[in-house]
Amino acid sequence: FFLAPWLFAFLFPKYLAAIPYTQFYGIVIITTAISNISVTALVSQRLNRELYIYNVVNPVFLLILQVPLLIGYGLVGILIAKTVSNIFNILLAVLLIYYFPSLKTTQRSEDST
């Protein structure tokens, strides 16, 4: 993220215009890693119903964001959509794990039978 200007100046001097995109993509990578950890938490707790919800909402939300942002802002719009989607996915996973106990208790009672 912070090294991109120097790396591009040294390794890719013809592509200095790509520095802001690369820096923003660094943020996308960080949010994607955190989002993947939140999915792992759902899997490790065997919250199948919550995983179904997560796996349906995730691509729908991303698609809803990408279409208008791609049209309006191009590549930057896609990066913004991906970042916002990852943050939304993290919040969704936290909500599904901690704030919907009815889903958790229903599933756990089904597992015990």
C-alpha cells in the first residue's frame, strides 16, 4: 500500500498512473482477508443455515453494487464495490453469528436429534 509509489517508480516507470489503483486494491485485499475469516467462523461453528444466507446475500449485494458503480466510475467503481461488499460481508457474518440466536438455537436443536 505505502510502497506502491516507490515500487512502481523503480519497477514499472511507464505505469505510474496505476499507483492509486494499486493502493486501493491493497485495501480490497485486506478487507477480503477479514471477510474470509468471518466465513471461516461460520463454517467452524457449523452454522449451515447462516452459511446459506451468507452465500446468497454476498453475490447479490456485490452485483447490485458493481453494475451502477462500474457504469459511473469504471475500474475505481469496481474496487469501491468490492471493498464495500467485503465490509458488508464482515458485518453480515457477525450479525449471523451473534445477533440471530433464533437461527442458532433452531439449528442446534436440529443437530441434536
